[in-house]
Amino acid sequence: MNQENKIALGPVTVVTLTYGDRKLLLRQVLEALRDLNNVERVLVVDNGATWDVKSDLVAIYQDWVEVVDMGKNTGSAKGFVAGMRRAIEVGAELIL
């Protein structure tokens, strides 16, 4: 894409899910997102992870990451719906 066709995007809120023992994969995603200038916040839906998602992520990323706890694995569709709803509640204009 050439410079003329580039679109400047405002702040983006990312919604992603984790479950089971996906800690390493989630951390890779978060580190890649942290390198992007327009990611304002990340909402991580804990969809039945086997590790303490909230404590781990808040210790590393502070308030840049918010965890939505589903309590158990409810399936990806319900998890993404919960994440999208939370994104709208916090005023996200652009959601990825």
C-alpha cells in the first residue's frame, strides 16, 4: 500500500480470548500488540484458563490490559460477545 492509500486509525481496543494453558501464546500476542502505537487497551477474556490470568497480566501490563473473567470455558462465541460488550461499555470506538 502506498502512502496515498494509508488510513490513520485512532486508538484501537483489542479483544482476545485465553483458555486452558495458553499463557505463553497470549503473552506473545500481547507483546506484539504493545509494539503497535495505536492499541489503547486490550481486553483479555479468561474463558477457563488454568492459570491466574488477571494477577499475571496486571503485574506485567498494569491497566493497559483488562481481564473479563467468564468463570469457565463458555466457548469462543460467548467469550467474544462478552469481550465486545465490555469494549463498548468502556467507550471503544475501534475494536479488533
